[in-house]
Amino acid sequence: LFLATLTYDTLRFEYEDFPETKEPVWILGRKYSVFTEKEEILLDVTSRLWFTYRKNFPAIGGTGPTSDTGWGCMLRCGQMIFAQALVCRHLGRDWRWIKGKRQTDNYFNVLNAFIDKKDSYYSIHQIAQMGVGEGKSIGQWYGPNTVAQVLKKLATFDTWSSLAVHIAMDNTVVMEEIRRLCQSNFPCAGAAAAACPAVESDVLYNGYPEEAGVRDRLSLWKPLVLLIPLRLGLTEINEAYIETLKHCFMMPQSLGVIGGKPNSAHYFIGYVGEELIYLDPHTTQPAVEPNDSGCLSDESFHCQHPPCRMSIAELDPSIAVGFFCNTEEDFNDWCQQIKKLSLVRGALPMFELVERQPSHFSNPDILNLTPDSSDADRLERFFDSEDEDFEILSL
């Protein structure tokens, strides 16, 4: 009992660092009061998967670096925003990590997808090596857009999660494109959408007993991870976007934001007043390996102290905003919220939401970044320009 009291008081004492303010605290779509819900805020933050620099992991590509200190912070932020999508997908937004409490297999499946080894879906090894195809050498800085493009490619191998990943380019979210992507889960996927049978058709379930499990497997909506790379100003964030950015953290579909300050990438999970709340990857921890029975020590993947904060005005204008829509209803609700947001006074829209692709757009298929993409040069220039603001700290 004494130990429990000590731990509880320690948490309260540490929380003095959090501002005593009447302003609500927003964490990934959840609203909290500092005065009555301090422990709940800390528990929510601690439950996010926290990926930091690591050292002594297997060499990337067999002969490459064994640590990502000094260069991997944006890759780690990409892992964090994607891990939040997997947590929502497999565990739910209400799931909480409690130190010492036995977690489910699904939790360890999510965590294992990010462990620092070459065969994890979203490991630093996979991200760094997939980035080579995007013109980034191993150990080179990524901007928010680059890491989003790489994660999209890696997600195609993650059949367990079966995610539809859409990256909205040119500051425009095209609803028709997203619906086509998320509804491509038919048995005849790959055929022209028009040729697919209607939902009610017997053909859809041909060869399958019409059971709930099968219906679920043939779900008509793949869970959506929507990433929107944005530039909210030239060298500093345009104040007109601040209210809109805050509203993104208030949406239940929020996955947060990856971005940061020059030299430092952060994973932003919420805000209070005029400050952003974030998880910081700039701590080097030893790589973690599963033991002989396959169990994994997971404490170092959860930030167990009050989160970092910084003024919104300090944010570098190059960011990527993330959202997760588990169902079509979630996506429709998100669209409605974005439309309402355009009516908020003093809030400049960060991106445009349109039903169909504007005629001046390039073919969306080239954004899949196939090696022979006719638009590879344009995308490469985009990557280069977005990365110029970030410099790697000399070690």
C-alpha cells in the first residue's frame, strides 16, 4: 500500500510541470481538464507508443549503421504516428498501457511491427532501406512527406492490419479517391471498380458461407490512414493556420502531427492553450530484443514522464497531419467536421476537401511512386525542397 501511495504521489509531484490552466487539454481527439483529470492525461500520453533513437541494433542492410542517433528522429516520428494508427486499428482508442499489467497478444503484435530488426513491417531498417528507392541514402534526413510515402509502401506488406493508406498531395483531399481506395477490398480487387458486383449481389459471397466472420473479412471498407503533408508558411508557421491546426487535435479521428523545429522532429499528440504537446524521439536507448520465449520488455516504448511542450509559433511550417477512419461512417464524419471547420472565424483552411479530382491534377496513380513513374522528377524536387529546412546536427 505504501508503494502504491508513493507511486501515486510521485506522479502528482511530477505533474507540477504541467500548466495549471483552465484551458482544456486535447490529446488525439480527447478533451481533459488539468484540474480534475491529471492522472488520466498522463495515462493517455504514457499509453502512446514512444519510439526513440536506439543503439546496438542489427546493422541496417547488413553493413550499415547500428544506431540512428542524429539522423533517425523523423523516421521515429513516422513510426509513432503509424503505431497510433495500428493501436486504433487493433486495440482501440480507449486502450491504455499500465506498467506491470499483462497485455494482449494484439498489443505485442503491434509493438513487434516496429522492433529494430529487418523483418519487422515498420522497423527503422525497413524505412531506411525503402527510402533508398526514394533517393534517400541510409542515414540521410527525411522530411514529413518522405516518411509518409515510405510508410505507405511498407503498409502494403502488413496484411494483418489491412490498411488503406492515402497521402493527400497538393494540399487537396479528394473524397472520391479515398472511397475508391478503401472500397477496393472486394474478391475482385484489381478489376475495374465498375465491374465489381454490387454489395447485395450473391456473387460477392460466391464460394463462401454467408457468416458474419466472412462478411467481416470481405468488409466493404478498409480502415483508412490519411496523411496530409503540408507547408504552413515559408520559414515559420503562418498564424492564420494555428486555429485550424488546433482543431485537428480535437477530432476523434486524429493521429496527431509529425514535424518539429529545424534540427528536431517531434510527434505532436495534442495541445493546451498556445502550446503543442509532443513525444520527443531524441533519447538514445539500447535496442530491445525479444527473449528466448519471444517475450519483449516493453517499458522503454512508453514515455513515463509528463510530455514535452512547445509554443505553436515555433513549429516548422513543414508538417504532415494524420487521421484514422476505421469505418466509412468515421470518414463521412471527418469530412463533415472539415467542412464545418472552413466556417470557423479566423481559421484559414490548411488543405482543400473536394469530391472529385480537379482537372489540373496529375494522375493519382503516379503518386504511388513506382520506380518508372513519369513524375518521379517532380516528386524528387518536392522531397528535396521540403527537407531543406532541416539540418542534421553535427555529432
